[in-house]
Amino acid sequence: MIDVLLFVLGSSLMVLSAVLSLIGAVGFLRFRNFFLRLHSATVGSIGGGVYGLVGLALLTLSLDVPGYLKYYIFGVAIVSAALVVFASPTGSHILSRAAYRSGEAAPRPLIRDKLKEAGLE
Amino acid sequence: MRSRGALEELGLVLSILLGVLLTYYLVRADVVSLTYGNIPLANLYLRAVPDPSSPFTSRSPEVVTSVIWDQRGYDTYFETSVLFIAIIGVLYLAGLGGGQGNSSVSTVIPRVIAKILFPVIVAVSVSVALHGHLTPGGGFQGGSIFAVAPFLYLLVFGRRMLEGKGFRANALVFARSLAVFLITVVGSIVLVVGLLTGVPAFLFQNQPKPQLSPIGYPAYVVLPWGGIFLFSGTLMILNVLEFTAVSTGFTLALVIIDTVTGGRE
Amino acid sequence: MKRLLVVGLSIALVYLVYTGTLSVVEVLIAVGIGLALSRVIGVDLVKDESKLSVRRFFEAVKYALKYFTVIEYLAHYSVVKAILSRDPGLKPAIVEVPYYVNSEIAVVTIANSITNTPGTVVVDVDEKRKKFYVHWIFAEAFEGEEARRGVSAEFEEWAKKIFD
Amino acid sequence: MTPVIILLLSAFSAVMALIATIKIVYERDVLKAIIISGVESLFYSIILASFLAPDLLIAYIAVGLGLNSAILLYALRGGERYEE
Amino acid sequence: MVDPSLLNYVLPVVLGVYGLAYSIYSIVVLRGPTVPDMVLALDVMTVDLIIIYLLIALYYESPMLAIGAIPLASWILLLDFVVAKYLLEVRKK
Amino acid sequence: MIAEALFYLIVFAVGVTIGVSIYGIIVRPHIVKKLVLLTILTDAANVMAVLFGYYLRAISPPVYPGGSLEDFAFPSSAQLREFSSISVDPIPQVLIVTAIVIGLAELIFLSLVAYNIGVNYKTLMINKLEVEEE
């Protein structure tokens, strides 16, 4: 019984997450500026990545396959979900900082810029 | 995009034509084919390498790594030497010295995250290298994964921190040379023993060969608490040595390149 | 000593998960590698040994559960609505958010929590004056306590409980 | 039997790799060319995964995505970024 | 225990949608007007690629194909760091 | 049928990639771009060699799968025959691992050479180099 529950939960998480990943991709096409795209990238990597990995782990745990395959994919999915949670925001942060400071991509539609007012260069 | 001359257009067309011809002959001569199975040579390797009763066995389920270190061991040794010589060349071109230690991408966030990621990468790379004879991977793959960890520290903290952790240039050169030397020793020790005792043996020989040579490395040890520990003769030893050589070599190359290109103002 | 064991065993756990087997030799190798690595860089990871306690660990688990269900759901909902609607109604601004925690890892926890919720991204950190500069897509306030209430107040509460 | 959807994914990746190569040849900004070559190694790594070569896959993600791009970017510091 | 043949209903759908997202991201990478855009799309593409690896491994029922997932996840940020370093330091000259 | 068409499409795309990257190496003047295209040429050739070893019935990588360590150490002959009928060809993969190592070594060396050219001659373009030397 609990297996069926896990299977349904895992597969619905995966489908939800795949749709979120698609929405993130659409956001990339719709937003016109790098600093706006950062947010849709977060949708793509957290909503589309971490939830999908957790769902995949739950789904694998419920299957009737040999143990080494099951627990291996479960462990790999959980550990890589944790790594994505640590690594992906750091990458976004350091990239946006470099883009702002080097002037490679200017945050054009902006109603107020406290960073410029602070004069932190 | 600037306008292209007629000659360049012709060149592009010719190169695409080259690709098309290549594909056509590969498909025509059945080099790439979906319907046939493996060629006999592939079947020979796939059946003989994991099979303990075969004369060409290496007692390892991983066909790729065992072909690399057993059946073509001599070749792989020289390929490692090519990497060694390339890094010596880099050292010669660079001339160590100069270069300031600090880094520009370092706020508090990458500093902490790099510290968290470093042990994960090292653990993964050691696992890849140690199980090269059981699962996909091996010395080279593990070494190139390992090189990412010091590179991360190099990017975030600069060269000083890396030197504080023990990754000094002299130590790296020493470890690398020692590993390459030990690969030679491991490869030739069976030959030396054979010469001394008067039985025939080969360079980079792993398991004993039934009609040709009666000596060789053992394939596994029986553990005192039951069960066996399979290390497939030379395969695991050579993987560990290659892991040392490649990881220190890449770290050295990255440190040198960072020093040379970062030191100029 | 406690630091050595905790860091070493967690590295050994990662090693065992990646290897995928659980024989005696593997466990021995894993513990050996974990202890050796934790001797080299354990000092970097855990500065203050007295903070390693079970209570803080359970607080972290509680925070992770709440973060990945409630907070992420709300943030994703607003950004997905903005992506899919015809007129997004964005008010992007870079706002100044102060923080009041001391340890490095607490700062990083807050910053990564901010970046991981869609809608807010930490662009820069001023470590001397203790300020985050956050690109906020639905900006309501620009500085001081109001901005902090909108962006990071809850994360900071949890980070204080877990790491400070 | 290999599922068709995996082959479809690999075929898409191969075609995108071809397009990326053509774009690299006509790209003026060499920094962009290096990043596109990183993407290209991602495309090829998906082909390697679906054609059952895990040994190469693991060497490839380390070398192609991590080290190659980094080394080329270091080399680019010696001179100008744009190609005339 | 759930019968693995049920996967035949779930996996093609998930793999298809992820493949679609992956293809849109790859088009964005090739098109993206500025350098940071391209690197950002590459990051998200990498996350998608991790899931696709695991799904392929589940499809073939061979754990060896999942071996690339953790290394790939642990240097999503490497290219970001390198490009950021280049942008910040070359501008200074 | 669909599978075969897709497979030949992959072979065609990789083959044309080889041709285009050779064209780029010859025509483009920037040294670093030449190096980028050189890595792409290597990658495409490697992938092409992996395609040689593939066939449609293959579902296993060239690693003998076993549940426990005893299975790894002592496989029977019948199991091996079955394994060799579902595994892909290992020989191209063996050759490619060697090729990747040598390619990386050569890239490290050449990139430092390119950097030194850029520092000493103040440019990385081949055509401007020739003008300066006259």
C-alpha cells in the first residue's frame, strides 16, 4: 500500500517538476533582461531540478527492481539534489555580481538601484 | 556579420561535402550498422576478460579498464608519459614565480560553498579511482575529477590557501614523478622476477598465462571474516598510481597557468 | 575531536552512497578517507565545535521541511504567474537588506535561502556594513526594516536558531 | 530494444551540436565561442550516455565541461577578445 | 512493491517534457544576447541533464549510467566562477 | 525504421561537424578559436568512434553486471555468452580514453603557447602576426 502511495507521489512530483522546468524555459524566452532571467532560472533549477530529483528518488524506492539498482539511484538522486541546492544559488549570485560590476549586462528596467547609490565598487 | 568572399563559401561547401562523403562511406561499408551484432574481436574481449578459465583473463568485470591496463598496458604507459612531458613543457615555458595570491570572485558565499564542495568532490574521485576495476571509471577519470577540487579553491581563495593545504609546486612535481616511476616498477616487476628465476614473463603482465608464463599477480585475497576482496592483480594498483599522477599533474598545470596569466598587470 | 568525527562520518556517507555497496572493506575505506579528509579541511568547515549539537540538527531539518514546502510554494506561485500572464506587472529594483547574524555560515544560509526562492537574487554582499543587495522582482520597499520584512526576516530567524 | 525517445533526444543533441559548431565558426566574440563549446560537450555527453559508454561519459564531464573551458579562458587572457 | 512495467507509462511523459525543456534551454544558450545569459542557461541545462541521466539509467536498468550525476552536480558553479573571474579581471586592465 | 533513420541522422550530423570544424580551423584567424575548434574536432571524432560500436539490440555498457562480489569474480561461461550478445563494443571506448588524455595534454601545452604569443606580440590573430614580422 505504502509503495503505491510512494509511486503516485513520486511520479506526480516528477510531472509537476517537469512542467515547472518547461515554465522556466518559457520565462527565459519571455523576459528581456539578464537580471529578470535570473528568477526564471531559479524556477528551472529549484522547481524543475530539486523536486524532480526528490520525486525520482521516491519513485525508485517503490519499484520492484534489484536492490543495488534501487538504493544506488535513490542515494545518487538525494545527494545530487542536496548539491544542486548548495551550488546553484552560488552560481547565480557570483554570475550576477560579475555581470553587474563589469557592465556586461545592465539591469535596464529598474525602478531603484540601491547598489549604485551605495557606491560599492 | 561581415560579408564572406566566394572562396570562403566554397570552403564551407567543400567541408560539408567532406562530412557527407565520410558519412556515406561509413554507412555504405557497414562500419556503423544497427542490425548486426558485435564483431568477433569485440566478442573475444567481452568473453575472455571476465572469464577466469580463459588464458587471456584479467579477472575483472570492467572490460574497458582491463583492456587499457592489461591488454594494452605498454601503450597506456606511454600515453601517461605524454601527459607528463606536456606538463614538464608547461613548467619550462612558464618559469614559476610572481603572481599575487588574492582572488576577485570571492565574497563570503563562494568561500563557504567551496569548503563544502571540496570533500564531496574528493570522496567521489577517490571512489571512481578505487573501483576502476569493478565499475566504470579508473585512474584517469578519477584524477580529472579530483583536479576540479583544488581548482575551485584556486578560483575562490587564490594560490596562497592552496599552498597552505600542501599543494606546493615542488611536492606536486615530486608526487607525479614518483607515481610515474612506480607505474614502471609495477609493470616490470613480473619480468624481473621471471628473469631471475628463469621462467618466461612479459612487460605489464597481470595474471599468469597457462602455457606461456606460470607467474603473475594474485587476483583476490580471502578476508579473515569471510568473503573475498577482488583487486584484479595490477589493475587496482595501477589505477591508484595513475590517479595520483593525473590529479597532481592537472593541479600543477592549473596552478602554473593561473600564476602565469594572473600575475600580469 | 567531535569535529573530526562528524565531518569524517558525513564524508564517509557520501562515499558509500556513491559507491553503492556496503561490504566491510568498503566501510573501512570510507571511514579512513573521511577521517583523513576531515583532518585536512575539517577546521575550515566547522569553526566552533560547541555548536555541533543534536538540537541544532533537528532545527535544520525542520527548517528544510518548511522551506521546501510552504515558502518555495508561495514564491514559485507568484513568479510562475508573472511568467505566464500577459502583463507581468513587474517592479524590479535592487534593494538594500540588513542582516544581524555573525557567523559566516549563517550569512551564507540566509543568502542562499534568498536566492533559492524565485523572485529574489542576492547580487552583492557588503560584509563590513552587514548589508545584502538583493534584486527583487516585486519590490515593495527599498531599504531598512521594511525591505528586510519582505525579503529575509523569516530566514534570518531560522538561521539564528540553527547556526548562531 | 532501445526506446525511440532516447534516440530522439540524442538526434536532437547531435543536430544542435552541428548548429553550435557553425555558430562558433561565424562568431566574433571568442568568449561566447568558448561557452558554446562547453554546451557542445554537454550535447555530446548526452549522446555518450544514451549509447552506453559510461567510462567515457565520466571522463567527458570532467574534461569537456570543467577543464577545457577553464584552460581556454585562461589562454584568452593573453590577447584581444573580439575577432575582426 | 510496484511492478516496474508501470514505468512505461510514467517515464516517456517525464522524459519527453524534460527533453522539451532541455531543447528550449539549448536554443537559449545558442541565441542569448549576452555572455551571462548563456552561462545561466547552461547552468539550468546542466540540472536538467542530471535528471535525464538518471532517467536513462532507470530506462536501461543499469546503475552504471547514473555515475555521472554527482560529479556533474558538484561543478555546476565552476564555469560561473571562471567566466566571472574573466569578466571582472579583464575589465580592470 | 524510425530508429534507423534517427541513428543515421546522428551519424550524418557528427560527420558534418567534423567537416565544418576542419573548415573553421583553416579559415578563422584567432588562435584561441582555432583551439576551440580543435577540441570540437576531437570530441566529434570520439563520438563518431562510439557510434561504430553501437547496435540496436545492445542494452548494457561493456561492464559485466553482477549482484554480489562472488558473481563478479566467478562468472560462468553461459552468462558471459549472454553478456557479450547484449553489450556494446568495448574497443572504440578503450581507444577514446587514450585519445582524451592526449587531447587534454596537448590542449594544456598549446594554450600556454597561445598565451605567450598573445603577451609577446600583443595580438592573438594569425594574420596580424605575419604583418608585424615583416
